[in-house]
Amino acid sequence: MLVTPYSGTDISNLRMVLERVRMAAQNVVRGTDPKQYLRDYRRWVINSYRLLRSPIDEGDISRLVMTKR
């Protein structure tokens, strides 16, 4: 997926942020407790939004993170 960084965004920093978000998503694993899974998923969405809101466009964040599951 292509993302649109804001003008002046440090691309190497953006790559690190995107990698961090990807690794965190992989750590949200469905387990035996659905409530814990939902808590972990919600925490990932909130943290990912917080990390991405300054370097990339809001629409890109919606497509990357705020998707219906």
C-alpha cells in the first residue's frame, strides 16, 4: 500500500514507524480469550494511530489501521 507522507517528513523515520506498527500488529494474536484479543487489538489501533498521525495523511491511517475487522 502506498502512503502519502506530509511535506518535510523524514522518510527513514517513517519507515521505522511503519515497521514498528507492523511488528506490533503481528503481536496481536487471537488466543483463547476473545476479550483479551479485543483489548490488545484496540490498544494496537490506538497506539498505531498515535504513531502515524504526524508523518502521514489521515486517509492513509484509516486505510492502514482503522479498518473494520
